[in-house]
Amino acid sequence: MVISAEFLGMLLLIASAAALGLSIVVDVGRVSAEKTREAMNQRQYDKKRAALAEWRQKTERKRVDLTTLQARLTEFNGRRQKALTELRALEFSKIELVHELGDQDSDGDIYWAQLAVGPNFNELDRKDIVFSRQIWEYRNVAHITAPSAELAHGTVRTSFSQRNGVICSPVVPLALAPDPEVEADAA
């Protein structure tokens, strides 16, 4: 059997057409697979983008909640400090240290004076301060036994001088002394 050039040309043409058709089918398959992969990646991207937007909204809500809670914490800490300060002031007002001065065995009257620290108290040297610094944080009063108010005042001034950083209120008879609980309630 002899193969002619026309037959061979036709065979070659058919083979080329088949190869081209197969090539087109393969290319279309690749393009189709790429489009499918691109669509899948786009859906994943959209899901992640939606999740990110939702996460940002949640984060923003949590940030607002955190700011609100921090403001409330600050407010409650302020209230707590105020309550602790008032409690301490009330506690200090309930404690009264009494300094008894004068001759207790004499027949003199008993006088009362309140003692407090002066403005220069914190600047004084430790050895110049009568007793300990801590007792002056509380209410200090003096009960003075003396024949007259002038002698009682002199006794207080001798015992607690300006040099010690202590100031004293006017001397009054003990019966006229103010009630510390009434003063604490007024404050």
C-alpha cells in the first residue's frame, strides 16, 4: 500500500486539527479550573473580610465597654477614697487623748482646753515635739486642775509651748467644754 502525498497531507491535517482541538479542550479546562479556584478564593476572601468587619465591630463595642468600666472604676475609687477619708476622720474624732495637768490632789477647779498642732509642726525637729508625732493626729485635750482660769492657761502654755508646735484653745471650765461627738456630727 502506497501512501500518497495527498493522503499524508490529509492525515497530517486531521492530526493537527485533532491536536489543536485537544489543546483547546485542555486550555478551556485549565481556564475553567482557574476561574473555579478564583471564585473559591474570592468567597474565602469575602468570608474573611466579613469576619474582620464583625471582629472590628466587636472590638469597638468592647473598647467602649472598657472605657465605661474604667470610668466607673475611677468613680468608685474616688467614692471609696472619700469614704475611707471620712471614716478615718470619724475614727479620729471619736478618739480623744486627755492630758491631765496640774496638781490633782489640790482643791482647784478643773479646766478644759483643746490642743492642736501649729502650722510649723511638720518643720520641727523630732526632739522639740512633745510626745510622739502620731498622737497629734487625734483629738488632744488638756484637763487642768488649777485655782483659776489664768493659772490653768499658764500651766497649759508652760507644758505645751509654741516651741513644741502645739497651739491651745482658750481655757474654759470642764463643765462648759464642748462635747466631741456633737463636734464630730457637725463636721
